Amino acid sequence: MRKTLIGLAALAMASSANAAVVVNFVQGASPLSAGFTVFENFEGYTNGQLLAGATNARAYSATQVGTAARPAFNSTGNFGAALGGAPSSYTVNFGPTRAFSFVLGSLDTYNSLTLLFSNGTTQTFNGAQIALGADADGNQVQADSNGRVSYTAQAGDPSIVGATFASTGFSFEFDDLATLANSPVPEPATWAMFLLGFGIAGRSMRRRKALGVAAFS
């Protein structure tokens, strides 16, 4: 039975500011959630080609025995893989968004994901944290280590603007990188303005109400 596993990943930020994202992992086959748009499916690469800006991370059109396995669910065509055996990472940047999602394959303890935020801070998830509730055992066919994962920034926290996939072993497989369309997170200053506006509106309504009562008493 497919389960949706949700948790708050309140991990330490690289700066003095703290933040948390909601991690949502849907095991096995599932459609892309409403509002998300895939911006990278690796179809523009040839089999085995180095990913743009990557270090030892490549695109593949099929499982490479002993190297990289296609995610067991939700992946067609090419997929990306941060390889092992040498330092390996792939960084992707995108416009400010409230949520980032991708198809995950055969999660391992030696995989890591770092989210990049609009205020210059970062948040790193180790293999056990990338998809909360998943088994980071490298299984290439089971739903508990293959599925769709998303990260959602909370109100008042900085927007997500990029991600780095890294692995120290074979391998970290991913596909269909997606963001929530037109959804930057309001920054703290913006929220303060909203709250100030609500406060002014509330005081104005109370004042009008008080004046109205006085006029009819």
C-alpha cells in the first residue's frame, strides 16, 4: 500500500538564521502534484553525458549495472545520477519558489541533498533525511526507497532557489526536477507589511464601529 510520509525537517541552517521545510515523500508511483512544473527531465542529454556544471554526475537513458539504476517509479526517458568513486555533485538553480520536487531513485545513506535559499543560506539533508520515512537502503525496486519527494518552505522563511545533489557512493539517482509555479515565499519584511496592514484595517473597523454606536445612542 502506498503511503504518504510527511515530516518537518527542522535542520540547522548554514547561517545563524534557522528555518524548516516540510518534507513530503510519496512512495512508489504517483502523479506530479498540482501546480508543479517540471523544468529538468534530462532529455537534452545523450547517454552518459556529464550534467551541466556537475562534478562526476551524468545523464543516462537506462540502468547502468553497478553504476546507476533508473528510479523504479515515475521516471521515463533519461534520468540524472550523482556517481560514486570520486567527489560527485550536481547543482541546479531556479527562480524563487515555495516548493521543489523530484523523482527519487534507490535512496542510499551516502546520498545528500542541499537546498539553496534566496537569503544565501543552505540546508543539507543526509541520506536518512532526504525523504523522511523512506528506507535509505539502496533498494532499486521497492517503493520505500523510490518515489516522489518535495520540500516546501514555510511562511516567513526564504524562498528555495536551487539544490545540490551529491553522493560519495554509487549513486544518487533523480529525475523530473520541478518547482511550484509562481510561488515565491513572502519574505519576513513582506509578512510584516501584511500584518501591519491587517492591524491598521482592524483598528479602522473598530473605530468606525465605535463611532457608529455613538451616533445612534
